[in-house]
Amino acid sequence: MSESTIREKYRVLSEALSRNFDSYRILYSAKANTSLSILKLMNRLGAYIDAVSPGEIYLAMEAGFQPERILFTGTMVRDDELKFVLDRGVPVNVDSLSELRRLLRIQTPEFLSVRINPEFGAGHHEHVITAGRESKFGVWERDAVKAYAKAREAGVRRFGIQMHIGSGILEVEPYLLALQKLLEIAKKIHDELDVTFELIDIGGGLGVPYKPEEKALNLNALFDELSKIFKLKVEEYGLGEPVFAVEPGRFLVCEAGVLLTRVNTVAVKPYKKFVGVDAGFNTLIRPAMYGSYHPIVVANKMDKPSTEIYTVAGPLCESGDLLAKDRLLPEVEEGDLLAVLNAGAYGFSMSSQYNSRPRAAEVLVKGGKHELIRSRETFEALKQGQRVASWLR
């Protein structure tokens, strides 16, 4: 992981926001990478935290975040998890009427936000589209007023409103459509309940280009257009003086991460040439789970021409354990080192011990320095937390 890359991405995003909004907030979406060093860095940069589990709250607080700088947006949350969040004074962004009812039985918070499904979804794969008819997330427009009415009746005094339409979005238009709908719903809530909002949060999903032909999201164009809608409608609808919030995860850490994996096998089959490496979807699950593309280079042959087509396969006992299909690379030999790029988001955070393979190490680099920030797991880690049933001992 490259600290300087994360710092640069944060700077670019912050400058694009500051040019267009008087008051804004960047909530780092911790699920992208929950390394304590990365969380510490985000805290130093001034970010808030978007947490989706009690575990992410625990890690964020271990990294120095105060409860008020965390926003919890869970889905299908248990009562004990809600109590964990409330006991620590972390603001909650509820995902359903069921969650709201259960939360209010436990405690009435001073501040509450509601996640709205604006019916517009977008993203690079169906698994990451988080709004629309097929989505499990958020309160629909027909129930929005009811949610805020219940909260007010219970004694909630301060409010926010949030949405999240998907992940890996590289176009401006989906955000514009969704924000317009979100603000229309906010107006209905204001008109019927006289609610104003301290926070209007458009969620995350800011994409980064993985494939060579993809163009980067134009942040200046995005926030210029969003700010026009935001400022006009907030004043017109009388929604208060809300902070504009965004929840980047992938955008901040994706390009900072490189997965280094050693070639152990070159298998020439009748129809394909396979390069076998020591990292599989236990290390980087995105290609298998989303069919995602990650650039790959032969790190020790950067000066060699690309002349051969290979499929890069991991060591797992699964046909789907492929990091890349039909890539043009220099001639690969056993012992070569491949670098899988754009692996900083949802790489280590989604890694597993599948096939009983311990997880990889994680290193942070900065200005020529490097330091181990997560040790390579040993076989002992595979037993951690397990107990053999008494009748089998």
C-alpha cells in the first residue's frame, strides 16, 4: 500500500469538494480496507468514517476516531449490534423501518439519519448496485415520512438523510438523478413534519478506472453539477443548512494497492497457457466474484516486450480461481514476480483462509521507506478460535 497515493487521492477529492461546497464531509468507507495503518492515515487526513459493522467501529476507534466522527450504516442488523453502536455514542443511519423500531426500543438518540432508496442504482456489477427495485438496502419513498415521524415521536431532535446507489461508478448522470430524487423526498419529509437536515449524504461509489480503455471519473464536473442541484434545492425546499457528505472507499485506496505474487508454474495446455501463482481468490476475490479486471505486469521484466498470451491462475482447488484471462505479457518463467495493480480496495479486506491457506502480509510504503503493517499468517492462525468437540478428543 502506497501512503503517498492515498494522500494524493484525498487531496484531489477534498479540493474538488471545497471548490463547490461551503461545508462538506468525507467519510472513508472502511470496508474497502480496514488496515489499522490505513485508518490511522485517514484520521490524520481529516476524514470521518463510514462503518457498516460493529467490527469496523471497533477498528476505527482503535485507530483514534472519536464516536462523533463515525456514521454507522448497517443492513439486516441484530439488536445486540445496535446496542453496541448506541452504547458507544456512534451516530446511526438506519436502513429499514424494522431497524428503526428496534433501535428506538433500545435508546432514542439525539441524532438520526435514514438511508433512502432513491430507486436509481448504478455500478460495475449487479452485486454492487445498492439501490433500485432489486436492492435490499434503504427505505423507499412511500415509507420515508413514516420513518422520520416515528423518530420524532420517540424524541429524536436532529436529522440527516443518506443514500448509496452503487459502487465503481464512472459517470456523472446517475448521481444527478439520484440526488434530485433524494432532495424531493427530503422536501416531502420537511413539508409534512417540518424536519430540517444537518447532513445530506450521497453515499459512495466513486469509481476508478481498472481497464485501459476506461476514463477516470471527472470529479470537478461531478461536484460542480451536484452543487448546483444541492444549493438550489436545499434553499428552495427549506431543508436547513446541511453538510454535504460523500463516502469514498475504493476511490481513496484502490490505486494505492499492489498485490505481489510469485510464479510457481507455467503450464502449457493444448488450448491455453497458464501462469500459476501463489495468490488466488483467497487473496484477491474480486476477479472471481465480480469478473473484475486488474492490470497485471511482470514486475521483474518491465523492460521486456509483451509477446505471449497467458491466463493467470491461483493455487486454489477451484476452476474459477483465475486472476486474469488471456493477458498479453512478456514470456513468463517460474520464479517471476507478477504485480496485480489496483488491489488496494476490497483486496485484503475480503481475503480469506479458503483451502486452509494463511492470509498474506501487508506492507505500507512512503517516500522510499517501507514497513510491515500486517504479518503474514502462519499455520497456527488456521486453528485460532477453534475447539475440538469433547467427544472427539
